[in-house]
Amino acid sequence: MEEESIREASKEVCREFKTLIDERDLDSLKQLQLLILGRLQDSNAVLSHFNEYSENCFAEVSADFSRNTRLLKSMKSDLDYIFQKLRSMKAKILATYPDAFPDGSAKEVLDRRPDLEMP
């Protein structure tokens, strides 16, 4: 008996809720939700395609990028060695011939190149 009264009360509450909400408004909300769902699915498909495209592009470029990075590091090492040798040669020339360089260039010049490996 108590269950039946609860069931009747629930049905009455449902009927009252149905009178509060217009059926056309619910249909309109459903249509808008379906429209939004379709747009989100389209956007998801576009983003998935773009991710695949980006992954393929990265795969094509990553080998070249790695090779070029190794080449640049090797070039930097070579240039560091060359500048070290030049400084050594300049020091030897200055020791042997103190008047070999004009006044301003006889001083020890620090390497003013930026260190590209530092953040």
C-alpha cells in the first residue's frame, strides 16, 4: 500500500514536471544538441586528419632535422678548434713580434660569440 502511494506520488510529480516544460522547447533543445553533436564530430574528424598529417610531416622531417643538428654540432666543434688555433697563433706571433698588430688588437680579445647551447 505504501509502495502504491509512492508510485502515485511519483507519477503526479512527473505530470507536474511535464506541464512546466513545453514539448516544443524540448524538441528544440534536442535538435540543438544533435546539431552541436554533428559539429563536434566534424571537428573531431578534422583534428584527427590534421594529427595524422602532422605525424607524417614530422616523420619525413625528423631524419633531416637530426642529420642537420649533428652537422651543426660538428661545424661548431670545428669552428671552436679553428678559433682556438687562431688565438694560439696570434699569441705566438705577439710573443715573437710584439709590434705585429696595431695598438688596439694586441690585447687579449675574448670570444664574443653567443653560446647557442645555453638556454
